[in-house]
Amino acid sequence: MKILLLGEYSNVHWTLATGLRNLGHKVMVVSDGDGFKNYQRDIDISMKSENRMGQIKCLFSILRTLPKLKGFDVVQVINPNFTRIHHINLLLYKYLKKHNRKIFLGAFGNDYFYTKACIENKVYRYSEFFVDGKPTNLKANKELVKAWIGTFRQKANIEMANSCDGIIAGLYDYYMAYEQGFGNKLNYIPLPINLEEIPFSILNIPEKVRFFVSINKDRMEIKGTPLFLKALKRIEDKYSDRIEIFEAESLPYGEYKAKLQEADVVLDQTYSYCLGMTGLLTLAGGKILVSSAEPEMYKALGEKENKPVCGILPSVDDIYQKLESLILNKNDFPVFSQNGRLFVETHHDYTKVAKQYINVWSK
């Protein structure tokens, strides 16, 4: 197959492309590298600055690329908002649909249908919008609503969802948002991880437990980072002689992976039902992962026994209790470590995931 992957979130498309190439397919990845993370891509369409001139240069870069975006068997866009020039995405989608055999819409990040599901508070037991039936009133929620509800992005998302050949959700949260209206063309495929790039060693029982939390200023609230920081402060007050805490702020992907190697326990996200790429990288490297991980995720994967994530609710008290339990039971770390790697090998190996994509695209 000749495949075009357009847009990038958390290295999903580049990792998928590598798995597809291992299977003998020809793949091109076009993206902006997901901003400061600067993930690999074959053609760069990044916006160098946010000012008007930067936007114009980015637009011309995309327009110059158009002749290279024709003649593919499959095109997948990562999200309805798959380039930084928001108002051209629907036009670009129509161009791709006209000049290629099949086009698939990716559900890998926030969009209209996910935002709508959160606002209506019927699909999820909790989300960044509501916890225990009470609104969280996060500033980030207002920005999501402003971006996706009653806007051009909403129109584009609806049109793409209705006219594409299929929708592929990379997290079960997003599958749930699309399930009611698009079940006939919707598939959930786990995120791909290139295990060859992630060194694994069984986690030893540490003298001090090293907690790591990544701070992405643009996504702090949505990931629940403030809840982690409050719980860590309480842990530090009680167990200062038994732990170490270190943080990393908005690091490029290469530097971030290096930081992960220094940790014993990684704190990732609080509102999602499913693991993101950071969580999977953590498990693959043999670290302990503290993150939201609901039964729906394990059920979707068909996993009944190996549940290696230290699952949490979006509550400072619950997070504190889980972190305290890890400190008091660190003799269990080697078992957690082995189970985490096995979980990723079983469900998220990039070649296995690539085969699932080929099966869905070929239908």
C-alpha cells in the first residue's frame, strides 16, 4: 500500500509509519512535528512563528506540498484540525479525498465530538469537564468549547466524520465519543510503540522512590497535572526522607525520553480512561505508571489479567493514597516493572498495531 499520514500527536503517526514500513508498505508522514516536541516527519509543515508572517509562510509551505499529496491508497489525518492553519483544513481534506483512494479521520485528540460528549456529561463517569457530577470549571474547558462548539472547526469535524471512509480512534475515550453516531464506520486501534527504541531493565527496589511529573504548560489542566502536584506536595511533607521528586517542563521528545530513564514512578494523566503515549513509554521502559486506566480500556484490549497501571481517580486524596501505597510497598516494583513491559509488548507493539491498521484500511 501507498499510505499518507497527515498531522502528528505524540509521535503516533511516525511510530505507525515505521511499523508499516517494516511490513513493506510505502509511507509518507507530513506534519509540524507536534510543535515543540519536534517529532520526526518526512515533510515539515510547521509554523515557525505565530505572527501573521509566520502563518503566511506556513500556508505557502502547505500549498507547495499539495502535488505530493496525491495518488495514495490510504490517507489518514490525525484530527479534523490536522494543520496549524485551521481554516484551510476542510478544504485540504476535500482535496485529499478527491485525489486519493480512501481517507480516514483520526480521533487522537480533542475535537468537536469529544468536547460535545464531555459537555453533555452522559458518556463518561468523569472527564476534565465533570468529576462526581460537578463541573471542574477548568480554564482549559472554556478554551475547548471556544475552539470546537459553534465554530468552523465543528462544521469541518462533522463533515469529515460523515464523508470519510472510516474513523479510527487511538484512545478509547475518543471511541466512546464517536460510538453512538458513527459505530458503523468506527474502529479502536491501540497506540503504537516502537519497543526497539526503548531500553528495558527490571526496576530494582529503590532506596528512595523517584517520582517524575512532566509539565506541559499548554495541557497542564487537561492532563490533571495540578492534582498531581498537590498530591506530591502532601507526600513530600510526610515522606521527605524516602522520596525524590523531579519535574520536566515542555521538553523536546528526545530530552523527555532521557528524563524518563531517571524515574522510578511516572505520573501521567488523571481524566482519561485510556493510556496515552507517555504512559505507554513509561511501562515499556519498566517504570511504574500512575495514571487513569479504567476497566473499559482493558476490556477494549481484551486484557483480563495483566493490569500493571497504578490506576487513579481525578482526586488529590485518591492520588495521595496511591502514591503512599507505592512508597510503602516498593518491594513490588520489580513485578510491576515486568508486567508493564509485557503489557506494551502484547497490545501496543508497533508492527502488531500496523497490521491492525492494514486490516481496517483494507475493508
